[in-house]
Amino acid sequence: MRTYPVLATVAVLGLLACEDQKTEAVAPTAAPAAPAAASALTPTGGPNLAQQINSQIASVCKSYRKAATQAKADLAKNPDDEQLKADVAAYDAVIDDACT
């Protein structure tokens, strides 16, 4: 019978301890401000993006022109092949649209 009052006392003290922790005010913490680093990029310090894009477009156009030339050569050997005619027309359309 003595264990019930002891257990009840421990339970009440435990609940009171938990309540104390819940009501404590927590101070907000702010992240430290990082110093702004100077940019290493300069207008003339690196490759020009437009030049890179133009060189990529030029290399794609070069590949399409090479494939179109090969398709036209194959079409000259087989003038009745409908798939080669469609391929040549598609290559010419892509080259006209993207490369000129």
C-alpha cells in the first residue's frame, strides 16, 4: 500500500517538471551574417556566353549538314527510296530553320 502514494508523488513531480520545461521562454537565435565575397566574374574575365552558344549551334549545324550530304548521296544511289526523300527534306528544313 505504501507504493501507491510514492508512485503518485513521483508522477506528480514528473508532470510538474515537464510543465516547467514547456513554459520556459526560448530566445530566438539569428544566423550570423556572412560577409559578402567579391565576385570573381568580370565582363572580360571569362568566355562570352553568346560565343559559346554560337559555337554549339555551329557544331550542330555542321553535323546536320554532314548527315544531309550523306542522305543526299544515298538518295542519288536509290532515287526511289521514300524514307531517304523524307530524311533529306527534314534535314534541309532543319538546316534552313536553325542554321541560316
